[in-house]
Amino acid sequence: MPLEVFHPLIQQWFTDRFGEPTKPQTLGWPQIAAGNHTLIAAPTGSGKTLAAFLVCLDRLWRDWLDGKLEQGTRVVYVSPLKALSNDIDRNLQTPLAEIRQLAADSGYDPPPIRTAVRTGDTPSSSRRKMLRQPPHVLVTTPESLYLLLTAEKSRETETDNAWIVLCAADPLNLAGIILPGQRVTANQKNYLILQDGRCVAAKQSGQVELCAEVDRETEAAMRRAMQTGRKDAQTHIRERWLAEDRKPRPLPELTTSVPSRSLRQT
């Protein structure tokens, strides 16, 4: 049974709350518990959040019981959107509160597991508090994670052996979720090149920017496709298999017809 990977108290909480696990949870938990890199693709409402988080919460609970729950961030949840980050944090509070209550009712000291959200909207006072007292679970965005990893003070934060959870809002986010997202202004002069439904290059303000690692020959072909005009661009794209077999379109038109995209409008 997939629930056997959890501490009995966590098993009891899940069974009382949900009954049976969903398929993503059944398949995902053993892999995550074994420490394997795991990719879960499933529809909304199929339990992906707990599929990713419950093993992490179980380990934090076990560390607390063993007296090993120390200062430092142990779980980093990367979400592509600020609003989604706040939703994830709220969705975490209910399981944590119920697990604490169940622990208290069962004679355990409630685990002091802390969570926090770090996005561009996080006040500076809250950011300073996170540096002084890092949360055990940090929910953040790619942009904020980049700043955390490059800022000198943030690098002093204890994050050894942290679990990393990537939340891809759509399949294209898997292309570059860790790095700050590329933004392209929506106007009639800016274009995207797609390869297998993924953005690989963009033209903005007359400049061509690559959004994926490619060989030099492919890069040259993409730049020619962007710079030489629509008719010629279509030929280059078809010859090099760099994009969909159709004329490039302005970004505003593209974003209304393709709901999933790597490049986000400003």
C-alpha cells in the first residue's frame, strides 16, 4: 500500500481526511519517498499537491520526533505564478494545522513546522525575517528563487539536503522553470518561434533572444527566420523544423490562440 511509506500518524490523518489516495499519489509517493526525481502530470483536482508535499511533511514530522528538526529550509516549492504560490501556501496550512491537532490529541508535541511565501510582493520586513528564521517549507517563484540563490545574505541560509518541488502550471514551464521567466511585450512587432509547442526564440525591439540551448547552425537559422521578414521566415522555419509549419504571428494574436506558453506578457 502506498500509505505505508508514511508515519502512522500521517497515515491516520490522510485516511480520515481523504480515504483512498488518487492514482498520482499512489504512483508518486513510493518514488518520492525513495529519493527519486519524479515528474507527475495529472489533471487539476487529482491530488498533485499532496502527491508532492506529503512525503516532505512526513520527513519533517519524523525529524521532529527524532529531535532533528533544525533551523533551515528543507522544502522549496517553485511555482510559476505569484498568485499560485499564495494558493499553495494556503493549501498547506490546512494539512499542517490538522496534523498538529491530531499529534496533540495523540499525545505528541505538535511539530513547529514553519512555511513562508517569497515572491516579488513579499514585504522587505518579511524577507528579513526569513533570513533570521528560515521557514522549513519555502514557496517561491522562479524570479525570487534566482534572487535568493544569488544574493549574498540569502546564500548563508541553511538549505542542505532540501527537497525541491517544481510546480509547472503548464507543460511549457518545464522548459525553464528555474530561471527568471523571459517577458515579451505584446505588440505587433514582436514574434515567437515555437519548436514542438515550446518557445525557442523571440524577437523584441528588433533583437532576437534565444529561449533554449541550440547548436550554432540552428541558432543562425532562427535568427535569419526572425530578421528576414515573414515570407522568408516561414521558409527557414519549415526547412529547419524550428516551429509550427505556418506563418509567424504577432504575440497578441498568438497568446489568444495558444493558452500554454513559455513567454509571459508584461
